[in-house]
Amino acid sequence: MTSKKQLPSEPQKARLLPSWPLPNYAYVPGRLPHPSRDPAAHQTGCPPAPATKLDPADWASNLHYLRGIDLFNCGYYWEAHEAWETLWHLAGRRGRVADFLKALIALAAAGVKARADSPSGAAHHARRACSLFESLLADTPTDSDHPLGFSLPDLIRHARSMEANTTNLNPGDGVPVPVVMPFRLKPRIPPPSG
């Protein structure tokens, strides 16, 4: 029998926004209360923090974007998807920033499917993320810096590894918030200006 790999929970100090508390649980559709619609949920009565449009030149100050990365890295894939989807809508759902966010959303959806123990669904979303990242890379000048803090070739490798390993992921039975991705999103934070 193939052993399933599970990464340890992320320490608080590895988060980009350690003072922003994580939800009580990571939502898995059909298994747990919906975060905003169910009275027993972790977001009931808590309106989402207002989001601001993601500026590619100042992405490191966008709290919703950074929050999405923290949520993703800590196993809150549905919640990361929601954070990035808000930014995708603010980006007008078209263009480079919107396509980059759509790729991150697909990667988060792969995590949701992995947590729901749907290897084929996880592979489908990972493949979609890979395709979107590849399209962005094809349109990226070779001398450009990391878009929104990430290396596109690294993100492509991550999406491919996710697609190839969906049958070896542990959906986390009995674990409060399992991290199922075989990688972490680590943006390259620019040094403070001034």
C-alpha cells in the first residue's frame, strides 16, 4: 500500500501575516458547515475584510493577496480560493493580474478537491493552474522580475507535482487542518523602499 504524505502544520512565524488569525477549520464542501451561510460556521457574522485591487507594482502590501498565500500554505484551500477570487473580481477578471489570480484559484481548488478525497478533481484543477501559469510565462519578457512575487517556472513545477501526486495526498481524516500540497507558496518579498 502506498503511504500518503502529509506535511506538518505551518509554524506561526512562517506566515506573511501572523497577526491575522486563521479560521477555526478549513472548509471542505459537503463535510463541514459553510463558512458564511451556516450559523455554526467560522465566518458567520464576520463580514470579510474589505479588499483593494491588487497592484502588480505593490503586491506585497495587499493584505488580501498575502492572506490568500497564508491560508493556502496552512491548508485552508477553500478560504484561499475565496480571498483570491475577491481580488480576481477587482482585477476585472481579464488581463495578466486576473489570469495570475485565476491560476492561484485553480491551485487552491486542487487543494479543496484533494481534501475532499477527489484525486481526479485535484488533478484537473492542478492541470488548469499549470496551463494558466504556462500561458503567462509565454507572454512574459525574459528580463521581467517575478510577477506578483513568484517565479512562474516554480509555480508550473508546483502545479505539475500536484497533478502527478494526487493519489498520494492525505485528505486529512482526523487532522484539524491538513496541508496536502507537496510545496509551499513562497513569494519573493521585495525590500522596503526608501
